[in-house]
Amino acid sequence: MRPTVFVLVGVLAAAGSVAAQDPHDRDPRIVVREQVHDIIRTIPVVGGKSVTPHAYQGRNRGPEQTERFSRKAKLGRDGRFSISNIAGDITVTAGSGDDVSIEATKRTTGDREELGRVQIVVDERPGRVEVRTDHEQNRRDRNGRTDHVSVDYTITLPASASIDVHSVSGSVKVTGVRGAVRAETISGEVIATDSPKIEVAKSVSGNVTLSGVSSEGDLAATSISGTVAAHGLKVHGLDLNTISGSVKLTDVTCERLAAKSVSGGVEYEGAIARGGSYDFNVHSGTVRLVLANPAGFVLNANSFSGSVRSDLPMTIGGDNRDGDRRGRYGMMGSRAMRATYGDGSATITIRTFSGNIVISKR
């Protein structure tokens, strides 16, 4: 029976709505406990049955049984490839030519006949190839145990093709794909490298990592329970969100940034563009900026129970309810403040409920 991909999209959409909430509204521990575990706990995927993200991961019942699958299909250099899987890792790598190569390995630690009850279906149409993993209705053996089969995929396709990757329990890794990329998983990591057109990179329970991207467009990444990290990026805009985890950015250049975390800090190491806009919103955690030769910016900072410290000399103005007015190497206020550095061309807005704000120069 075919797994319904729209369920994955719905769950991740719910995760996105949680991440979009104002983190100052509720205690982050309550948000994480109620939302993360409720989203991950049961997911209806196959034939109306509830399947947990780990439902198909094998138990140590015996030696591992495997079965291999290999197939090539005509895709075209600008074609679109999609794959949906329930359990197992998916690795996508850019190649040459017009074909997509599909290599898969089924795995189980149960009876070998369980492998036959999992089918890999390839739907080939002009300019489009779809792959899905079909699991028959769970069957129980004489001891009352159900089938547990995972499928690992290795995909090689034309570099300019676009891809949609969906998984329930497994990591997703994409390398060198120049077309549009949508990568989503419930329980596992999402890693995208040298793929400039990332439209979606989402995980409910796992880290999301973007690296080696140079693009004039925008990138977005979301995790509910995991770290969102970006390294070596030069893009127009970045939207990064996590509930229970940190946001870590290194060697990043962008003109617009929105970074949110409920239970975790935010670290940004990179450039500040003239006229750029940078927004950091944290409930419980420190916001730390290490800036590379900024021409100037206006800082709007608000920390309910933390301090604001800067290694950069700033001119302070506006509301400064607590603390002193030292503009260099010291505290500049523990509630709300407005300050200017250099030409004031960019705007940095930082809000944290329980955490410090630290700004330094690289």
C-alpha cells in the first residue's frame, strides 16, 4: 500500500507553525514537551494505521537479511525527481548525463520473507521520475512480532534536475544538486551541500545543516528538536528556525537574516551587508555575533533577564532602563536599548527573554 506523502507535509507544516509562534508567549519547556513529542509520537502513514518514526527499524532478532535493487530511468537534465521512504537513509548526489540511477538496499533482522513484502516502485514519465517505498500491511509472526524493514537509497541524477525527498525515519543527504531542492524528514538529519536552490530543508527530530552554497536567492531551514546550522554560505536571505536546539552560522554572507530559537542560543559569524536586515529572536539562550569588518549598523536589543555586551564602540540612544552606558567592552543595558555603530546602514534586531547578547569583531 502506498505511503501518503501528504501526511509528511502536514506534520512538517504543523512543525513550522510551532516554530513561527512568538517564543515569548509560553515557557519553552512546555512548548518542547507538548509539541515535539506529540508530533513525533504517532504518525498515520500506511493504510490508516499509526506508524511511529521507528516502527520499521529492525530489532536484534537475528542476523541482518538484505536484498538489493538497481534501476536506471530517463529523467532529462532539467527533469524533476521525487522519492518517498518510510525507514532508511536517502543519499542524493549530482552526476552527469540524462539518466537517474537508483540503488537501494532493503534490510531486516527478521525473516527474509519480510523483504518481499516491501516493494520499490518506480514511476517513469517524460521529464519526471517518482520512487516510493510500498509496505504491505504489517504482519505478525508466531511470536506476535511485526515486520521491520528499512530501505537505504543512493540516487545519482543530472546536476540541474530538481528533487523532492520525503522520509519518515531516516537521514537525507543532498550534494551538488543545482536544481530546486525540497528535503524533509520526521526523524533524522537533513544535510545539503553545494545545492544553491534549497526551497525546503526540514526535520522534526534531527539536525539540519546547509553548507557550501552561493546563490542570489533565499534559503530556509527548520527543525523542531535539533540544531540548524549553516556554513560557507553567500546568499540573499536566510530563514532559520528551531524549537529545541541552537542556530549556528559560520562564514555566512547575506543581506537578510531571520533566526529563531525557543530553547537554545544563536551564534552568527559572518559579514553584515550595507542596508542589510538581521533579526534574532531567542527565548532561552545567548545571542552571540562575531562580525567581519562591519561598515555600520543600528542595534535594537531587548533582553528581559540578561545583559548586552559589545567589543565595538557604539553610540547609545533611546530607552536604556538598566545598566550603565559604557559603549565598549562592557554592559550597555539589561532591558531594552538602541545603539549605533559606524555608518548605521544595516539593522540588527535582537530579542531574548532569558539570555545575554554579545557582539564582537572578528
